[in-house]
Amino acid sequence: MNKDEEEARAGDKTPVRRLTRFERARVIGLRALQLTLGAPPLIDLGDAPWDPLEVATRELENRLLPLSLRRTFPDGSYVDVPLSELV
């Protein structure tokens, strides 16, 4: 199989446009860790005390996270999908 055929096959793969429960858990955990280490929240929290997991969940639900997921297929090809398209 030459390179053009591989690119054509990779182009035919349309990823499912929603997060799996495993991807959701990973993204929330990753963002909660970033918040714990001092990253600024992307939503307005006011003066109330906040929980990093709750903030990460709200940011994900509001589609504010500038992340992309790489979905790998069994043949080794992959598709990068922006997180804002998957929620």
C-alpha cells in the first residue's frame, strides 16, 4: 500500500463525535491536576471556595478547554479531534 492509499483510508475514518467515559475521566483528571498545580480556571468562580474536579467538570461541560484528543485506530492511523467538538 502506498502513501496515497494510506491517506485515503485515513480520511475515510470519521470519529464518533462524543466523549467516551474513559476519555471524559482522563480529561477531567488532567484538568483538575493542572488546576491543583496553579493553572488559572477558565470560568468565573467568584469568591466561593472551589473543588478542582468540580471546576474541571464545569469547564468541560461549557466547552472551554482548548485541548484535542488523538484517537488511534487499530491500523496505526490516528485522528486529532478538538475537545470542543466532542462534548
